[in-house]
Amino acid sequence: MLHQHREQFPALKNKTYFNYGGQGPMPQAAIDAITESQNHIQHVGPFGIESNNWIKQEVNATRVAIASSLNVLTQTITLTEDVTVGCNIAMWGIQWHPGDHILLSDCEHPGIIATAREISRRFSVEVTFCPLMATLNEGNPTEVITQYLRPTTRLVILSHVLWNTGQVLPLDKIAEVCRNSDIRLLVDAAQSVGLLPLNLTELGADFYAFTGHKWLCGPGGVGGLYVRPEVQESLHPTFIGWRSVVVNDQGQPLDWYPDGQRYEVATSHYPLYTGLRSAIAIHQQWGTPEERYQQICRNSEYLWRCLTALPDIKCLRTSPPESGLVSFQVQNQQPQANRKLVEFLESQKLFTRTIADPNCVRVCIHYFTLESEIDQLVDEIKKFCKI
């Protein structure tokens, strides 16, 4: 069944792919759905009553599909282009005051750090970092975050699955700490949606920004933002357009939409929505989110055990991974050995990537990764280490 399932992903036929955390390969059904949707729009007319009604149906169906997979109410979902847009909506929508404090972990993506720094520059908000990278193998992330909170902290920003080390943070416990201190929690969910089984209602984060083009293997250009209902009224729209507002009979804006649509802007590439729903459906055909996650962890542990047996390789984790991200370092004395290994692997049609901090190689394992592919990767790493 797994081999038959993989046949739906044409990009897997001529390469061995380990970059799902960067961008997942689309299934053929998603590619076809995008093409068919675009053809339909052009056939009925790109702008007209029929096409506009079709677009409304597609937008609503996509919102419903995402909300269902995250176990939240449909009205809590805002459709965006990617994680960064979702994070920007949350970060700029807070009414900042001089002296406010933003706390990030030391494992956040550069785009989020840059946004926080610009908010700091414009509004005299202080930005600091807490050391979560050091808790990969020992220590308590919740306790670390608690120690770095201040009376002036307004927002905590962290990733559910750390993009560099693959560590899964105890989000429910962190959310409880923030909620008890009346601090908002923004989660960069780039590496969690499509990887972890999720119930955002139970996890309790205030803002959860995600994308469809990584672990869900959807098209680039479609993502979303979950906003907890209790905090929606306090998060003001920053990007504003016709999709954000309710208008009167004269076409004049009256108010924001009462749901996640208030943070949406204007025209999108709607066929991509159809493609994302198709990709989600493909994964659901294979198994439940919990079943897929368990298979990811089994595959990651198999790779981790193979790598720990190699004398020239050091895995960042000292115990089996709890996500699909496996990070390691080449221990020989070659300058830029990690980068050279990634280049060597790609020359052999094996796709991985380097991470700058910590300096390492990151391999992403999905539920449909084959054990034979992992064996091939390990064999090529052995060859490289002997060069």
C-alpha cells in the first residue's frame, strides 16, 4: 500500500527526497486540481457571477478542511499565503506601547526575528530571547520560558516544532503559563501542521500560523492563521482589503467580518486552495493524523539509530527524535563539511539541507519515506566520510 501511495507523488520517482520541512512534493491529484480549477475559472469568465460564486465555495470549503484537520471552529481560520504572513498579522495586530516586551526562543526563523526587531524599532518595544536550544536533550522548556517572562511581556513567540533541531515543545503547558500571566502566545507552526496530530482548541495557543506547502505537500502560496476566539477582538487587522470588511448597499465599509476573514485582504490564486484540499485528502486516505505521526517517528528513529552508529556523525539529539526532523553534524576536520555533504548528497539525487544555527545537516522524514531510502542515505553519508 505504501508503494502505491507514493506513486501519487511524481517528484519521488527520480530522486530521494528528505526536504519536507522546506517544501513537500505535491501529489498529482493536487497538481491536476489546480489546473482544472484554473481552466474552469477561465471557461466561465475570470470575473462574473458564476466564477465569484465558485470562488466563495472554494474559499469556504478550504477553510472548513483546514479547521477540521486542526480541530477548531471554522470561523477561527484566516487564509493566508504562508507562515510568515500569519505571524505578521498576529505581531502587527497587537496595540504596542513603549516599554512592552516580546520574548522569542533562540530557535526562531530569521523572518520572525526581523519582524520583531522592526516592531521594536517603531514602537520602542524590547525584544529578548530565551535559550531553548539548550533544552534539546535535557532541561524543561516551560521552566526556561517562565524564567524569562517579565511584568511587561505582551507576547511570546516560539515554534511548536523547532525548525533547526526538530524538538517538539510542550505547547499546552507553555500556553497555560502565558494565559495565567495574561500574555499572548504566537506559534510558528511551519514544521507542525501535517506532521503532528493537532487539536488547537486543547493546546490553547492564541495565534497559530501555518502553511500548506511543507508537511501537507500542498502548493506554495497557501497557508493560514488560527486565532483563539477569546482574543480575536483584541487583535486588530493590519493588512486590510475588500475581503476584510462588511459593506453596505452603497459599497462602503461598515465593520470587520466577525470571523477570521477580517484578517484577509483581497484577490488570491484560488486554484491553489483546491490543490491544498486535494493534498490534505491524499494524506487522509493513508491514515489518521496519529497513525501518520507514529510512522514518521518510527522512520526518524530508524534513521537516528543508523546515524548514531557512524563514527564520523554526531546526532544533535541523544535520544530518538519526536518529529520528522533529524539533525546531525559531520565530525571530520574538513572545512564546511556539513555543506559539502549536502552538496555531495544532492549530486547523488538525495535532497537534504544545511542549517546555520546550530551548524548541522537537517533530514526530514515523512510517513511515506521508505526504509530503503534511509539505507541509501546512510550509505552515501558513509561514502562521503571516507573521501
